[in-house]
Amino acid sequence: MDDDQEAPPPLSDKETKDLVGKIQSVLTPDLLKPKYRKMSEGEHPTFGHCGSATQAAYYMLGGEESGYVPQVANLGDGTTHWWLRHRDTGHVIDPTKEQFTSKGKKPPYDRGRGCGFSNPNPDVPSKRGQEIINRIRGRAARASGGSVDESDIASPPPAEETGIDAYHGSPHGFEQFDSSKIGTGEGAQAYGHGLYFAELEPIASRYRINLAGMPEIKSLKIGNKIVNEKNGFDYSPRGNSIYENIQSQLFEDMLINHAELTADPAKVQDLAISKLKKRIKNYEYEWQEGVPHAQKLLADLSRPGAVKLQMGKVPGHMYEVRINAHPDHFLDWDKPIDEQSKYVQNAVNKIISEHQNSNDSEYWKFGSNIKNKITSWDDGKRIYRFGENSVGSKDASKFFLLAGIKGIKYLDANSRGAEKDTHNYVVFDDKLINIKRRYEMGGAVPMASGGETGDTQNMPQGISPEQQSLLDQLSRAIDESVARYSDGHAGNSAFPARGYQEPTMPGEPSLTRQQEQDYNINRLQDALNRVPAAAHGGAMGYAEGGDVENNPAVQKALALTSGSEPKRVTINRGVQEAPPFSIQSFQAPNPTATTKGYSFSKLNEGEATTQKLADIVRRAIDRHISLPPNERVKNSMDAIKALEPYLGTRKDGSPISLLGKNAKLEKSSKGYKGGEPITLPDGRGIETTGISMLPAYQEGKFNLCPNSGSCKDQCLGKTAGNFYAIGGGRDLDALKGPRLRAFNRTVAFLREPEAFAIRAFDDIDLAKRQAAMYGNHLGVRMNVLSDIHPEVYRPIMENHPDVSFYDYTKMSYRRILPNHHLTYSSTGLTQSDVDNPWTNWGRMRRVLDRGDNVAMVFTNKQKVLPKYVHDSEAGKRYDVIDGRTHDFRPLDLLEAKPGSSGVIVGLSNLKAFGEREKAHKDSKGFFVRYDPKTDGDSVRVMPQGKGMTGMTNDGKIEREP
């Protein structure tokens, strides 16, 4: 749930009683962990079930979206107690409170703290929690008459099938389709285990185009086992040993991602070891028996030559086929069960009714899971997943086929908005496929190493055949992207609305159009980075000079990824009164620098000052943009490597971006409470992102939030959303989850400021280009949870003049660039029943009077805002605008009237704990009390005391300009 989104209302007493009763009715001793099973003798029947019962309640209610937050209390005897608390109202759901109340004791609600469940996958309950849910659903199904009428059991398929004409694109040539080869090709089996086909030839052709240029895998060796064309890439274990099973799983991990496997053959051994280490971590959670066997395999793979990859090349092939089955015999991925064909409904009923009589334990498990979970609104995707989750995708497809279902069908990209639907098909039985013709579409493709490629006569000087082939692939992808999604230029009004889910090509995961564009832009960046002589301006969006200036693929790529034609202007250091979201660009310096022998500037603990950081960032950015493109790529990679010890990497080994989003930032592009996303006057949308560091962190004399006396214990970065729920709860000093990541980012910034600046520059550049791809403008907050002087980041902002940088601040500095915007932050007020020692109202009044805006946080149970803030001492009244609708504050400039006072940007108290009516007292005045019943439409500001003395990041008294 969004950090500041109002939670759904809590359950009524009756609903709570019903839910708790259902959970308690299925609790039995066999669900208890052995530890609690021994302790439960003589205790209430709910004893020991609190964790799994609370999980069951949480996920049955919808998880985070329900508005309920898991709570836990340490009972002091080595045990804990769990329950749910509503985020806004404090309403409690406790399925096992009777273990206390039956003894006349009070449950420990006063000692609870918010936290997340420790499940390996937070999106699903633990095994015991899921078992409770399954038992409840099973009872509900039996109570509603879950038996099946024999007349509804699937009848045999008709003797004559209508048949379906379809196409398949592949890099491989073969004479017939073979289901045993599934998993050795490209793309995850996103729509189930089977052979993938498209009704429309262009859809299948796109799949072939994406794959034909990839080097073919000839063989892969992992330890004592080799898979290749001769053995059909069969990596299944020969026996039942745990070692062999783990080895086979590793083969699957390696082969399932063709691009990753073939990206750098020299590092294939490192890739295998990395993937195995990740599996060992999972085994430590889920399968401890497998750990020693996995560690033995790890030791075997560490020997030289233990993992080898041999690659070749192939042209692409297209297959026109006949699927000998009726379309009605396919499970429709998108339709609920009651809208499926009668044939499919009967087949599903057959599974539900007949599985109990089967001697096959796997089929029994498969049918039971579907029977216990299926509802009338479940679509084909969920029905298939119910079966897949119980026995795996391969057996799920086999068992659906036994019931008469021939496969799965799902709408393709061309169906959205078209007069006639066309589908992609996943066929479970290869015997249903007749090849009508095979035709080759391709030519030379890049080799992993050595070998010949295509014609080199017309290549620009300095580009190798491999590089030219890569650019040719890119050119084809861009042609398709333009043809499908625009009228010739990305970022224009022809782009469809975001959020539309499109099955892109057979056998590949379903991607939104935005995700596919993200994918293409990453391919573009990769292509440009891998052309060493390309003076394409690196990541800056202009092309000039160099050996590839006239290369059509490079030019086409640059045109596609530019939001507009860049204007070559030089940005002066002084402040210019231009809209902070105007389109600008800049003239880059001539490439002169080099990365050879260069080391990034570092700082020791306690050495950071504003001036030192500003100097290092200036030097870093000036040098980075002066590098030739190939040197700049190396510089970027060096920066990623320098930050890796602090930031870590993603599960796939890729670097973690410094930029992120939270619910507040996402409002700009998603809209607020169902409203429309905000737009600029020229029609462009807004995408916002930012850098989150640990709030109020101090090292030596340098403080990231120097004026945080009033708000450090109320900060959203500790008390709201996931920063609270899984970041450490009420223990505000705890560092877990998002808080820990913010801390790691902070330490990286203070120790490796030069590498940090380069990475921030590159991340912003990529985010800017991705925004432009969809016709959007990028806004960036460099201080999502911190308050660092903007002079530190000035070089980054100067060199991204087409990005809007905006922040909230409690310091006195002013806007420093045309694309820089500030909203000043109130530290709260002294009111009749609370004295605020940190109030900065006197300075905020001067800020308002000069026309700038001030953010103020109000608190009340209803989460309503006043219309005005009335200053009794000065006799002035300031308008309040709703700052909760979006976060992109530069838009406030459009509403400002020349010569008028600024406005109060009203925000609401989103703290996850405490009473909102008392929050102004608990926060010593940071939250401003507003009671619409007694205060009318205004908050009145009484005369304030001296209040806070403003400080700089370096701990010096701040001088107000």
C-alpha cells in the first residue's frame, strides 16, 4: 500500500469474529512447530498458532492493501506473540488471543511493534499459513456443494478438429516439433509449459528476430556432465542423488537465460558459481538437507575448466504449422472459468471429480490444489498456476492434457483495440503439430568468438563485423518498435496509455509496452557501449564526429531515445528565471581525459564537509563528461564496482540503481486516489524518482538533516510505509530492509563521493531517456529523506538541464539553477497545548511573503486540511493547497500569481503508530493540530517564541540570505 494512501476501513466486529472463527476452526496440533507442540499440553487450543494464524488472516484480507500491519511482541520467555493492527484506526485482529484471555491475562498489544513476516517470498504466506487458508477454502467448497455432477464430466473431443493455422519463429532448424526440447530455447515459459505459436506471422517473426542474432549454444559442461545437441540438451538427473538433482537445477538456471549465458563466455564459470551460491542461500532457508551436497558441487565447480560453454551461430527460421485442435479446447488465459468454453469447463470439472480416485500421487496433489482453490472468478492463468504450484509446470501441462485440454491461448499484441481477436497458443502435445513449410529468414549473425560474419564491405571504418551485426539487430528492433508504438518518433502523442499488459511474443514473458521500451533502450545503451569508436556522446543524447556518425542504426537509435531535438546551449552558472521543466541541452567539452591509472577520490569517516563534497562532485562530473565514449563506459563501470561493497547487487548480479520510487513519488505518474496523472502544459506526463538516504544521519560534524530536531522521530523514512513495517518498526534506531538500504547508500556517498556522483549522473541519464520514450518529463529529488545543500549536486543538475530537480528543505538557501526548485519546510508550531522549541515560523513567514511556498504537516483523525493558515501576529492569511495529490512541486509555479504571497503546501500525518489527535503533543509541535469542528477552515498561528537557530550541514550557524 502507498506510504500516504488512506487505508481501507477496518473490519466490523462481526466480520472480525467470522474471520477469527474460521481460522480457529481449522487449527490443529499438527500445524504447530515441534517446539510449541511440546509446550501446548494443557494450554488453550490456539496456543502456539499465532504466527501462522496471523499470516493466514493477513493474506486472506489482501496483504498490505488491506490496511492491516503485522505486529509482534516479545513475551520475555523466548516466545513471541503475533497479531494484526489496522494502520489508521488501530483495530486489532488477533486469531489466538484466547491463549491469554482464557487465563485472565491481557494480550501484549501495548508492547507490539510493526514488522514484516520472515517468509522467503513476502508475497505468499508460509507453508503453515497457506495450509490454514487451504483448510478454510476446502470447508467452504464442501459447504457450498463442491461435488460434481457426472453429466458435466468432459466428453471425448470430436472426431474432426477444426484446426488452427499458426506460425513459430526460432533460431533452430528442425523437421518436427519435439516437446522434450522445451526449455532449451529462448524465453521463459511464461504462459505454461508447452510449444509456443502465434496466429499472426509478424508476432512469430519478432520472436525469431530477437533470437536469430544470438549465438547458438553448442554444448554446456557443468562439472562431470555435458549437455549438447547429440543428447538433446537433456540435463535431467540419471539417478536420484541429491547432488545430481542440484546439478540439473543449475543447468536449468544457466540455460533458461540465453542472453545472460552467452554474454561473456569467458566468465561462464563465474556465472555458474554465482548462481549456485544463490541456490545455497535459498536451501539454507528451505532445504537444509541439500546444503552439503550443493557445497560439494560448488567445490567441484571451482576447479579450472569445470564449467565450459561452446557456441556457434545459426540463421533464423520460420515455421508455418497446422495445430490439429479446436480453439475451444484451449484454456483461455484471460477469461474466468464461467466464461471458458463448455469443453474446458467440463475438463476442469473432470480433474476436480476424478483426482481422488487416481493412484498417481502427483495427479491427486494436482487435482486437490485446483479443487481447494478454484473460485468462479478465477481466470485461466490462475487455474493453470494452481496446478503448476502443486506439481510444477511440466506435469501440470501433462495432467491438463490428460483431461482433454490441449493447451493455453492468450491474446497477442495486435488484438488490443482490433476488430478481431488473434491469439498466441501454447500446445501441450507435439503430436498435434504438422509443419506445413519451413522458410529461412536471416543471414550472418554475431559469433561469441571467432568465425565469419556477414559482408564487411559497407561497414564504417573502425567497426568490427560483430559490432555492425549488433547495430543491425538494434536497427531492426527499433523499426518494429516505431512501427508498432508510434508514428515515427518516440515520446509523441501516438504512444498508447501506460499500464496495458501485452503478450509480446510466443514463449516470452508478458511485458507492458513501457517494459518493452525499457528493454529496447537498454539494448541501445549496450549496443552503443560496445562500439568503442562511436563518438555518440555517450549517454548524453547527441551525436557528432567519430567513425559512426553516419551509421544509420546509431542515428536511428539516438533519434528514438531523444524526447526532442536537443538545443545546443551553454548553461551559465547564474540563476535564470526559466520554467524548471523547459527542454534544454548543453554543449559537452571535447573528449580529452582518460581513465588509465585514475583512482576515484575517497573520504575517510568524519572527513566529509559541504565544500569537500561539492569539489569532488564537480571534479567527477567535469571529468566524466570529458571522456571519450569508450572511456566513459569504463569510468561508469569502475564507479559501479566502487559502490558494490556498499550497495550490493541484484539477484541476477546486475548493479542496483541509486534512484528509487515510493508511493509519494509515484503519485505524479499514477494519479492520486484514482485521479488522473499530472501533466505539463505541453501535454507531457511526469515521472519522478529520487535518492533516499538515512534521515538525520551524522558523521563527524556533517549532518544530512541539520535542522531535524522537530522531525527526525516523525520522518516518513522511519515511521511510515515499509520504512516502518519492515524497516524496524517502533525501534527507530533499527536498520532493516529499506532503512538499511538507505544507510548503505549514505555510507557510499560519504566514502565514495566521486563514484557516487558518476553513478547518480548515469542513473539520471537513463531515467531521463526512459521517460522521454513515453513522452514524459523527468523530475528528480536528490534529497528524498535528507537535506544536503544543492551546491553539492550542482554539476549533476547543470549537466541535466532537461530534468527538473526539486526538494524540500529546512535550510535557507535559494534556488541555484533554472531547473532547480525548492519548497521550504515548516518545523511546526507552538500551539495552545504544546510548546515547540524548534519552530521556524518567523523564517517561514518571510519565505511566504517573498512568494515561495512552505510545506506544513497537519494532524487530525479525518486527515483533512484547513483552507487557510492565519498569522495572528502579522495579521496575514495564507492559502493552503493540497500537497498530497502529487509530489512534483515545480508545478506549483504555474499556479503562482505574480507579486502574491506563497502558499502553504498541506500534508497529512502518516505516522504508522500513535493517536492522530495527540500527535501534535507527541511530536512536540512538529505536527500541527487542526480540528475542523473547533477551528473552522483555518489554523491560527499564535505568537511564536524564538524557536530554532538554523544550521548548515557542517554544524555552523546558518545565515539567512
